[in-house]
Amino acid sequence: MIVTLAGHVDHGKTSLVRALTGVDTDRLEQEKQRGLTIDLGFAYIDEGKIGFVDVPGHHKFIHNMVAGVASHQHALLVIAADDGPMPQSKEHLDILRLAGVDSGVIALTKRDRVDAARLARCHQEIEQLVGGSFLEHAPVLATSIEDANSIEQLLAHLRSTAAAFAEADSDEPFRLAIDRTFLVRGAGLVVTGTAHTGTVKVDDVLRHYPTDKAVRVRSIRAQDQDVVNAGTGERCALNITGLELDEVRRGDWINAESTPHYREISVVTSVLTDFPRPVRHWTPVHIYHATSHSTGRIAILDDALIAPGDSALVDLICDEPLAVRHGDQLVLRDQSLDVTLGGAKVVHAQTERSHRRRSAERRRELGHYGANSSSECLALLFTDGIVALEAFRQIWHLTADQLARLLDEYRVVKIGDIAVDEAFWGKLQATALEQINQHQEANPSSAGVKENEILDVPVAVRQALLNQLVQTSKLNNEAGLYRLPDHQAQLTPALQEAWQRLEPALDQKQAPSTGDLAKQWRVPQQKLESELKELTKRGLVTHVANHRFYLPRQLTDIAGDVKSMAASKPFSVREFRDLTGIGRNVAIEVLEYFDRRGFTKRRDNERIVLKDSL
């Protein structure tokens, strides 16, 4: 069990730890000279079964205090009997709650300095302070470092609590928030911190955030004991290779996997009831995430202010990226007032937004990500049809196997990193076909619709959906224009005249080149090819090669000859030429067109047929 001490400056936190453990956690020379805790201090008892994190009490070092708090810890709120609850007592209690701590005990120190009446009043003040908080029903134990019995009573309580303290259990990938880094002679680089999720073993290869460099774990100390593995909630010291000391600092992470750099984080923020003013859009804040810190601003997603005591879904725009995951707890402090504003629970984060910040589509997506579990969230996302899988896996902190098991519950179409619910995929296909049909009815002379004009299909899946419709013969694609197979675009008088002359000229197995036709008819080749390309868009001819166009029915007949010839064995260009009577150069052009369509495939100097029809 990790016990995090908190409380006002000079209320005796460090002295209490020394009395409980025999360890002076003020390790810095400046701390000893000033009699003031500046940075985090650590001590262990009972062979590491109980660890203590001593955090600074002075408000100037609040950033170090926040770095010492993790959700799966037991609070020890320290209040001096002569002072009673003070401003930092309240702020530390708020920070403990906002960071996710939900159990603890209260130590009423320096009881030897006050009389019974003052002690009674202090109990009343503490009762008012912790009312409604997670410490509302916590025991208050009066102590004095001059009274060994009082220290033994507190120690007995902590040991009893540690025996029943539930071990954290997490099947998520490993994450450790770094709070200290140093070199050990003969061993090398050591990083320490609290394991937020998962398990680490000796020889594991992990990733350092933010550099994404691979590191190997050489040895592990957890709870001040040499171990071969460590898990969620434990304080760990990892001896690692792969990094230099100057590449690592407090606020970095050691993770099982590569981690995105998030600068826009969507959170449900809760403003403290005693915060002195409503929170406005673009309020500058300090953002604390485990041992990490960034300045940033609050972007409110509607026009309302957030009143003290209220909660709202907002975006945090971070000046420095943070390695957050869904459900992580953040602490927010107002930059100008230098007081704690409130807390925030991570709902979503993105490296880039697919919708405008305040759009209805984005608000709906964030509502889905507000679900209590990844399975519930996935089900909601599939109601809108489309899920970006890697982004979903990263923010929910899932392994690849965990994501695969979730997807097994659904029938989906996968396009790269995108998964689309099968039923929704069918609706999108129907939508695309209907939009193209409406376009054709409204524009009878149109040769088809461009991909970027089919606006009712999300751009992330539009091309893949159109490709499938073409492959299943529900659409034709000619020169990048999509049309229904039975649609015949009306020809302009000039194009109708050109078609009447071109159709009989091309109706042969060896279609003439545009150069030959231009010479024969004494017309500019460029004009002729322009007419043929317009006819191609309307599906009347097919552009096979440079300066070579064919009638579709001729290509279908030739494909039938190829299929018969290849039924028994692969065939060569010479065999194809002899069978069809087409000259060698034109034969090569036709076969290369068949290859591009996936009808045939070349293997050395021969070809095979891959599908039943062209």
C-alpha cells in the first residue's frame, strides 16, 4: 500500500514519516537548510508492504505535490493541532479527490502543544473540512512525535489497512509515470514512478514517451524490494537501457506501447464549489496529469459559463502534449489566481479532429466516448457506422488482442484502419447509388459523378465503397466518373455525329489507333481523341492504351477467347496473337489492359486468367 501524505506547510508531514519509518525524506540540501519539503520524498517499512510519499506543503511547490499523487493510493492528511485546517489542507484534500484517491486517514499532529479544549475544537474544524469528501468517515488519530504510543497507534492502523488494501488489477498495457531519474554506478540509468496500469517484467522491451525510443528493463525494484515483476499501484524503480540520463525527466512515461502526443483532450471538468468565479471560454490553466504538467486553455463546447460546483464537457488545448488515456484524472489550476480550479476526467483525445469543435457530429461522438466501458463505447460508435480502430484502441488503452475480441461481436467491413458496421455499409452503398441516380435523372447528358461529388458518403470510406460497387457491377467507372450500368448519357449533336462514324470503325478485334483514323479521315488527332474520351466517360468506348480505344463488346469477345485458351494451361503473347489475329504490338496493349483490370496476370513470358469475366 502506498500512503500519500498531504497537508499544509509546517504541519509535520516529514517529521511524522521519520517517526513512522526512521527515514528522513528531505534528501535535498536545500530542504535541510530551509526546513521545508520541496520535492517528493519516499520511505518504506515492513519489507516494502507500506510505502510513504511525502509531498511538499508549500503552495509554491504545488506542482511537485500533484506529481506525488496517484489514484490507487491511501491518503494520510496531516493537520497540526495548533493551527487546525489551513488553506493548503483544503487544497491538498481537493487535489487528492480530483486525482482519484478514495481512501485515507487523518493525522492530527502536534497534540502535545495544545490543551484538551483546543484539541476538541480542532476535531470540529476537521469534521467541517472533510464533510462530503472521501475522508468524511475516516478516523482522526491524534499524534505527537514526542509520544511513541500515538505513533504506534497510527502505525497499527496503517498496517491493519494495508492488510486489507485491495491490490490493483489491470489487464491494460503497462504504464509508469516517471517522477525521478538518476544513474547508479555499475547499473546505469534508473527511473522511478508509480505503475498506473499493467505489469512489467525483467527483460521487457518498453517505449519511452515522448521520444518513442525502445528501452529494455534490466532489473526492477518495487516497494523498495528486488523483484522480477511489478504491477498496478506499485512504486517501481526500473533499471533500463536504451536512453541517456539527459533524455529523461519527470513527466515522461515508460509504456508497453508507443503513445500518441495529444494536444487536444476532451474531458468532463468539475469546477470546485469554492472557486471564486465562473469559468469562461479560453480560461488559461495549469494541467496536471500524473507527474506531467502543461499549461493550456479551456475550450467550452457551448456558449454557457461553467459555474462553481458545476460540471461540463470541454476541450483542453495543451501547450505541451500529454500521454492521456480514457478515464485518466487531471487536476486543473487557474493560472492567474494560482488556485485549484477543479478536476477533469478524460473522455477522448485526438491528434487531429475530423469535425469542427462544436459541431453536432463531434458532440455526438464525444457522447459515445463518455461510455463507462470500451465495449459500450464501441456499440454506440457503430450506431453511427464508422470507427477509427487505432485511435479507439489507443484512447481506451487496449491491446490488439482485446480490440480483436471486441470486434468479434460485430459483423464489420474493414478498410485499412477503419471498421464499418456491415448494416451501415449497406446503407452507405444504397445512399451512393441513390445520389448517383438522382444526379443522372437531373443531368441526362452527364457522363457520371466524380468521387468527391458523392457527399453523402464519409470521405474516409468513400473510395473503398465505390470500388466495391464497381467490382460487384452495381456501378461503372469510366475515366473517374461513376454511373449506373444501365445509364446511357445523352449525346450532344456533335458527339452523336462522331459516334456514328467511330462505332463501325472500331468494331473489329484489332481496333485502329487514333493516329491511323486521323490520317484516314484527315482530322486533327487531338480533336479525335477528345471525342473518344468523352465517349469513354459515357461507357461507349474503352481507353485501352495510349492512342488506342476499343468497343466494350469487342473486349468482351476477346476476353472470352482468352478464357477458352487458358483453360488448360498458361498462354504466351504469340499464342494470343495467333488465336485472335491481332498484331503483336496491339496484342501486348490489350493484354496489359487485361492485366490492369485483374482479368489476367503475367508470369514470366506467360499469362494466366484470374477471374471469370472482364
